[in-house]
Amino acid sequence: MGETRKFLLSEADIPAAWYNIQADLPKPLPPVLHPGTHQPVGPDDLAPLFPMEVIKQEVSQDREIEIPGPVLDVYRLWRPTPLYRAHSLEKALDLPANIKILYKYEGVSPAGSHKPNTAVPQAYYNKQEGVTRLATETGAGQWGSSLAMACTTFGLDLKVYMVRISYDQKPYRRMMMETWGAECVASPSPDTNAGRAILEADPDSTGSLGIAISEAVEDAATTPGTKYSLGSVLNHVLMHQTVIGLEAQKQLEMADAWPDVIVGCAGGGSNFAGLTLPFLKAKFDGAATRIVAAEPAACPSLTRGTYAYDFGDTAGMTPLVKMHTLGHTFVPASIHAGGLRYHGMAPLVSHLYELGAIEATAVKQTAAFEAAITFARSEGIIPGPEPTHAIRVAIDEALAAREAGEAKTILFGLSGHGNFDLTAYERYLNGDLQDYDYPQESVEAALQSLPMVAD
């Protein structure tokens, strides 16, 4: 028998509850503010957009939130997901035996990414409260396709506003959404006031997640029977994703390993948080594990953004949240990691960064794809453009440990496969993929639009 490559749990090992880190934070999160009054929002302010159970979860201080039985039934389609020991990658990097790389793989879900972990409960809670239709945005399409799958499971209609550049680059994601019964339009679209205003100012706009959020929020607020659903950023979304890290902890025990470093790609923060939040309680208690968020250099909200109150969308329709932001008017370069093209970072992840509980690093696009090729040719899985950033950082950590003669165990999140993103690989292999460093003057210009909120 050869060395074990993957560590598998049974369906009985799917977590029965999500982990809510708000119960263990050494300092509470700053409040969410009403965009008009700048006073803390209450349930009534959020009720037009979200079902009440989701609102309760957003502010809950309970350490565990039970996962409903119907949600667990759907989770069993793909959960628990495998944890892999990257033996072939270790060999390709010529690593000694005391340096281990492991990765938690979420690409086995029906939509090919981690996003169904929150899409399924959000669709379920909306259905339970009598909602008949959801509106949402999507960047690269992982979230839109995941929510489309969840909505068809629970009998809900769905309209998806997909960022224009990704709509054009990733047609198969749109086809997935439509196969599952959703309507998908390019954003900015002529279907909303927010979209029409953007198109009037810039008919060739490539769009942004902020613009698409504005359109989806407007749709939900003006269409009877409709609520809004978000795939990242908010507390309840990050909490739903903790099934990733909770499973990983059990699998690491099977592997007789514990990570010195955990790396996750970070755009809005849901994948990163899902893997890392369950490990942070041990870190708060004194564990030495380093936790690193890998973000694109073209959209560097943690490493170059400002920690301030800002809108979650471009049109300024959402509540104000305190987060690391590049400014809600920020429009990122047309990089292929569409799921990482958001102007802000989840308030919870931003808060952890301010507390010094996590680190962050920015990765250039070509360096990320170089790592992806190394990974694909050794491990066999073609990663999505987003987790290539985590792979780059994991490889760099391993090589640094080798040069320093140190033992190290590295865990990273492989948040999804790249089977629908092969145009990005085509461009890289042809030498056409470019790096983008977001200009400092553009950062400073976008930050001029921050709302004036007294801390």
C-alpha cells in the first residue's frame, strides 16, 4: 500500500452545527449602520432584504447554530469533502519529508465550488418564510450557479446579475445557472435604475460586484415576493462556510497532522473564513498557527485598502459596514479571478486582520497561474482562478521552509475547480495573461467617495 492521499469522512461526520466565531471574538464587531441615519440597524431595517432567520444569524452570539435537517439532506450530495495530502506536489517541489502540504477540496460540490454551503441554507430559510423569488449578483459565476442549484432544489425563482466581464469570459457558468432554471443577465443591465445609470455614464462598463449588488438589491426591494441573497461578506454567510474547517479538523486528526500555516484565497471572505474560522479559537487560546489571506494584487482590499465604514455596493443602497475597502466606486481590472474582484473585505475578516489574528498578502495573476500549472501537472486537479492565489502562497511557504531547513505543515483551501475557466489557462499558456497592480492614485481617488462616518 502506498501513502494515503485523501482523508475521507462519512456522511455521519458532517457537522451538525455551524461555528459562530462572534461568541469567541476578543473584541466585538463594530455595528452595522443605517445609510441614512448612521445609527445601528435593527431587524426591521434588514427585513425587506433578508428572511428573519438569516437576520438572527447575522447578529447571533451563540457559538453554535444548528444546521436544519433539510439542509443536511442536501449537503449529503457532496459533503463531507475530501482532505488531500499533496504528495505529488511535494515531490515536484523536491520537499523533504518534514514539510507537508494538505488541501481541503470543495470542487466536488454540484456547482464545483464551496458556494453551495451557504446557498442551500439561504434558499431553505427563504422558502420557509414564504419567499417565492430571490435576486442576487455573481462575479465569476460560482455563487450564481450555486444559488441556482439551491433555488431549484427548494422551488424558488432566481434572477442573477452577473458582472459583465465574467459574463463574457465564462459563458458556461451562465449556462449552468440557466440549466438550473435561473435567469442570468449581464451587469450593468438595462433592467434596473442602478444599471441604466452606469450604462448611461459608461456604455462599455465591464461591471463590478458593487454594481451588480446595487442591481440585485434594487430588484429585491422593488419586486413583490422577492428577497436578496448574498454569497459572501456577511456574518451568516461566513458562518455557513465553517463546515469546511470543522470537517478539516477531524480529517487532520486522521492524517496525524496539524497546520503551522493555513492559507485561503480572499475576495469577499467566505471561502477563507470557512476554512480558517474554526481554527481561530485555538489561536485565540494561544496556538501558534499562522493564518494567511491571499488576495489578488489587482484588488488588494486587505493589504492596500482603508479600514472604514463603506457601502457594500456602488450605488450606496446597502447598510454601512466597517471593513477594509478600496472605495465602493472602485472598478477592478478584468482579471480572471472574478470571484476576488470585490472592493471590500468581509467585516469579520477585516476585524480579525485589525486584531492581528490573521495575515494578508497580495499575489500577482501570472504568479498565481504559474503555481496553478505546477499544481495541476502534479496533483491532477485544475484549480479555479481564485484558489490559485492560495496555491501560490502555500508553495512559497513550503519553499521558504525548505531553504530555512524548517519542518512545516501547510494547509490550504482549494475552493473549486477550474473546468469552466479554461479561457484563463489558455491566455496564460499563450503568454497573453497580464499582471495588474492597482495604481495608488486610483485607490486614493476611490477612497474620496467614502461616507463620512464618525467612529
